[in-house]
Amino acid sequence: MNKAVRIVDIFRQESTFQGTDVVVHGWVRTRRDSKAGVSFVELNDGSCLKNLQVVLERDRPETATLADRLTTGSAVQIRGTVTPSPGKGQSIELLARDIVLFGWADPARYPLQKKRHSFEFLRTIGHLRPRTNTLGAVARIRNRLSYAIHTFFQQEGFFYIHTPIITTSDCEGAGEVFRVTTLNPTRPTPAPDEAVFQEDFFQKPTFLTVSGQLQAEIYALALGKVYTFGPTFRAENSNTSRHLAEFWMIEPEMAFADLNDDLALAQRLMHFVVSDLLETASDDLQFFARFVEPSLLDSLETVAQQPFEVITYSEAVDLLKKADEAFAFPVEWGADLQSEHERYLTEKKFRKPVAVIDFPRDLKPFYMRVNDDGKTVAAMDVLVPRVGEIIGGSQREERREVLLEQMRRKGISPEAYAWYVELREFGSAPHCGFGLGLERLVQFVTGLGNIREVIPFPRTPGHADF
């Protein structure tokens, strides 16, 4: 098979390719036939948002026989010459000389014709939705963000580690876990101490991970700075635009570091990845700014150029109480901040990302370091416009006795986490980390309102296709 040139490379190097013969592969987006005996085909190979216009002179026998078969959705190989285009909207076009039709698409059945489709409809054809402009742009942006995240942590001296997907611990202590078992599914779920687990594959209760944080702490307390980037799972029956049952998390951990270091790292990470995206994905971002969120580029520029606004949880509560807003959820010290509160702080009060720190002790998980006041913990939530919380982190509790007290308060068994407690007995050190949800980051940089549109195969209550 002939080696093809990517369409994105032709557009990036127009002067180099003009007048040269190339081979391109792709899928037909549209075909328009003129009375002058010429067909114009819009071809896209997924490498960029732009389509390459292909000109077919129907009086050429080598192209005329296939011209009428180039229906929307068909997969083709076209050999031709890149030439200047006299038409509006493009500076170059491809004058076709030879066509190979790999896969025809029946226009009576192909569901992606030239019109706008709702996101709800596109989820019903998940095997075809990546061919749309929106979902294709999402995939390219998600790819670039992932690349930038790895680049950032490697440049910062972090080691990439792989924490287990199958685990025996529920990091958050909320019990919203997917059980992994080889036992007969018709049996009632046994208690953790029941002898029946001797028949199970791991001979103990195991689950899909909700976070790699606890295991990442093991390696941070050996290598200094590590990060994970992998799938996490929550059996939370939340059918909202912000929740998924399977999603991807970036979780760095640093030894000999405190909450201030954690916050500074989060700031540098967001600045780096957003700046990189503005530089490398301008066409896709402009597409989302035009069709999804008009204020998108301004909000991204703000993240790239300005520091977070940093306020304590207590200060946030005071600001919300004074706000001239009719919140659906009342604001009281000790209550969780809701999405409407987070959006008020980021979109109306400060108009930029906001880091809220020092949360009430009872609101947060057992592993967060208790502050000197005994009432709050050294935690942070980074909030961004439109999305709300995008990063959650903390300084970890490195003091054994305080950790044990926290576990007792939260109803966490020290025996079940004996290894975690023992880390505080052998060379304990201050350490911190955070979790960044990749899907919420993609939501933020695209302006898309539903998290189901920013992951290739969304898993939500009642939905697990493919």
C-alpha cells in the first residue's frame, strides 16, 4: 500500500507540498458535483479539523468510474498533485489523478450526513462518533493534553509509576467500589472475614481502584517524586454531567513537601498544559470557541498567564454568605461546597481559577494532615470556571498517632491499612500530592458541558457499551 501523507502536514507545509505529487488516505465528508464536469470532495483523515478539498475531473477515465461512488463516509486513497486553490475557504487543493475506494458507505444507511447531530444521538453510535468534527477535535486535544502532562512531570523530575488497578483498599473510604471476584455471582456478597473467600481468586476482597494515591505514597517515600496516570473507577450512582464510573486520573506525590509545594505544583502544571494547548491546538480550540463556548479562549489565556486566587475554606464560606445569590444549597461552615458555590467563586467573584485550602477536618478523608487548629486539614481544591473542582489534593498525615486518630474518627480499620500506618514508623517524612481528573480537564479546555463527550467510551450507570 502506498505511504500516505497526513492532511495536517500538507496544511502545515503548504509551500513545500505545492506542485508535488502525494498520496492521501481518509474518509469522504462531502461530495459536490458541478455542471462543468468536476466533482469537489472534502476529505478528512482525522489528523486535523480541516478537510482537504480534492478536485476530480470527471472526464478522466481513471477518476470518472469511481466519482459517483465517493459517498459520505467512504474510505479512499487518492493520488494527486497539490495545487493552489482559486476557491474561497482554502489556499490549496488536491487535483486527483488516481483513486482507490477501500470501503463504500451506503448513503441511505450512513448516519453521519452533512448536518448537526445531537450529542445524545451520537452516543447511540459510539463506533462512528469520532468521525464528527467535535469528537475528533476532542480526541486530538485529549491526546495533546496527555502528552503535555507526561512532558511536564518528566521535566519536573518525577518518576512515572504504575499503581494497581486491582486493589484491596478503598482510598476515599466511601465504599463506592466495584468488586473484583471469581466467586459465583448468584451468591450473596460475603463478609470480608468469611471463609468463602478462600475460594476466590485473590482469597480476599478486592476492588477496582478508586485512586492510586496510597500506593503512590509508598514510592514517593522511596524515590522522592512520582506520578501515576491511569484509569480509576467509582461505583457511584451519579447520573450527572460531571460523573463517570471509569475515568483517568493524574496523581503526583512528593516527599519532603507541604501544602504550599502542592499548590505551587498544581499551578505550574495547569499553566504548562494550557499554554502548550494554546500553542499547538489553536484550530481545534477556535472550533470550540466558535460553536461551544464563546469565552473559552479568554478563560484559557487567564489560566496560562495568571496565578490562582487562593482563599481558605472559611473565607470562601464568608464570601458565599455575603453574595447576592439565591443558592439552592445553603452555605454553612462545615458543609461541602456545591457546584453552584464553586462556579460563583470562579465565574463571578474572581473570574479565574480559585484554590480553596484548609477544609473542615470532618469533610475530608482520613489521610489528610490535621492543621494546628485541630478543626481543619491541609487540603486544597482547585476550582475552574464552568467545571468547578478540577484538582483535589492535600498534605498527607505523616504523624502515626494523628493518622490513627483520624482513622478511628472515620471508621477506617488500622489493621486493613497496616502497611500504610507502618510507612509512618520507618523514615516518615512530610509529603503531599493531588489528583487531577483528565476528563474534567478536557471539559474545561473544550467548554463541553457533559463529561460523556470527552472520553472515548463513557461508562455511566446503566451504560457500558463496547
